Amino acid sequence: MSRLLYTIIRTTRLDEMKAFYGGRLGLETAASGPGGVEYRTRGATLALRAVTDPGVAGIALRFATPDLQAECARLEARGIPVGAGITDQPAGRLAEFRDPEDNLVGLLQPQAPRVETEGPTLGAAIVNCRDFGRAASFYRDRLGLPVAAEGLHWMEFDTGETRLALRVRPVAAEGLQHASQPIALAFHTEDLDEWSDRLHANGIHFASAPVEADFGVYAEAVDPDGNVMVFRQPLGEPTVEELLAEAFEDDEVPQHEGMRKPLKKGSKAVSRLAIRPDREAPKKQTARGTRTARSTAKRKRVASPRGTGPAGSRRKPKSSHDTKRAKTKPATGRLKKAARAVFAGKKRAVARASRSKPVKRASASRGRRR
């Protein structure tokens, strides 16, 4: 379920609405009956349905699904109650429920594949939300519609040629009459001036003059039920002449100081030179170099005493793991010699210390007198 199939305007004044959309707006009728009419529009089909209760009048959205039974079970598991269950309609099987903004949303399993028609492009269905967070969570997380683009106060879903857009409903919408109603429908055209001239000739007066905004040039018109319709011309790509006409410099404060200090009276001209340090990236160690370093680290110096080789020569074993390498004796001679020298030095030091004592000197002098 990702395609917006129908945008249905439920009205208590069907004849006046048919005269507006079919006569003045110039939409071609695709199907008609006592209970309503469908028009040929590219993207989602624009339809009118007659109702007797003014409380249920408004705009409803219907999305296409290949398996309505499985989709309803999935919605019930995600906390969306499907009110009256599944009903049979001339176009197919239908299940309806309400979104957090109390707009009527339906899932339709069509009986036959929809045939693409030519006509004015219904570019977007705009849902103006009082609680943007709840509405975004409903359409994105529960219904599972894929997000095409989003911003801080808006979100757009990929629902086919007619996109579903969520907008934060402003408190005071100056110049944006369509932002004050729950759902607004937007027609896209490549030449808004030509279309507005044709609509003026048919007796349609725009509620506001064409206004240029970030998303394009748009104008608004009101139907007999008070629904504001948007006619939008998307902004084209800037031409080469327009890009060349843009100023290269502006009056904003630069983020970085210049390299050279501006020349002023009584000040030194300072020039700063930034020298980049000469840094070389460490060379990558090849597999061969790794093996060489590893084998070198394992090698140790092997003793090769004289007279142990053939004919009294010095024996050269291959490695420390060679079982036939020469077995050297521990070097105990130097240790013993050093121990004797230390012991003799200690005895001499003790003797000198004992002779320097006063008692020892006195007894030694008495012995010499005798």
C-alpha cells in the first residue's frame, strides 16, 4: 500500500460542484452517476460524492492495496481500528478509518487495474496537521508509507504521481488560505499564467494573486463548498544567464582573516606565511617484508666456541634450534674471580676501619713500649 488512488470530495451540493469542476475548471468526466462523478486527472482520480449530512462533508483519501484482508489485519495489530470493516463498492472492496486529524482514510482493493488517463495533474494532497508528530507517526509508522522528503515542519510521502504531504497548520496563515483547512488539493501546471487566463475566461476568480514561494509559483481558488484549490507551477532550473548574473561577493563578514593585513596609516604591513609540515605517510609493509621481519626476530645469536668444529675449527651451527649445535659451558670463572676480588676488598676495608678506632690505637702503642 503506497499509491494514492482517489481524492474524494463529499458534498451536499453536487450540482454546483459539478458545474465548478466540470464546467469552469474544465475537467473531463471519466464516469458519472446519480451519486457522484469522477474526472480524468493524472495521478490520483478526483471524484465528487453526494452526501446528505453536512457533518460528513469534506475531502477523503483512498489508497490502493492488493490484499485488503491482510492489510486490515496488519492495521489492527498496529492499533488502527477498522471501523465498519470491509464493504463491497462498485470500484472494489473498501475499508475506512480515521487519522489523528479526524480525516477519513480508506483502503481500496480495486476490482480491475486502473487505466492511466490524460488530464490536469493532481500533484499533491496536503494534510494540514494540528499535531504534526502524531500525524507523521500515523502515516509513516502505522500505514507504512515511504518517506520521499522531510523537513522540520513538513513531510512528503512517495504515493505515486500524486504525493501525500503533511504540513504544520499555522495559527495565522497570512496569504495561505489552503493551510487553514484539513486537506487541500494542489494541481500542477507548467504554465500558470496561461491556465489562469483560461480560468478567468471561464468565470473562476482566484482568491489571491499568484505568489512566488520556495516550492514554486501558486494561486488559490475556492469551490462552492469552500474548499481551497491550489494551482502551482514548480520552479524551473536556473538558466546560465541567471547564474552568471548573481553577485560573486556579498556584504557578509568573512569567516577567516586575510593573509595580509590591510594597509593603514601608522601600521606595519604584516605578511604571514603558512608552511605545511613535510609529513610522509608511513610505508605499507608488504607480505614479504612481514615474513622477513618475523624470521629475523626469531633468529638469535648462536654460540660458536673454538675447537669444536672439524680439525679444530670454530663450529657454525645454523640456528638455536639445531640439535647438533655446540653446547657451551657456563662462564663460571669470571664470576669466581670477581667474587674473590670483592671478598678481599671487603676484608681490607674492615681491617682499616678497626685500626682507626681509639681503643685499638692505645692497646697497640702499649704493646710496642713493652
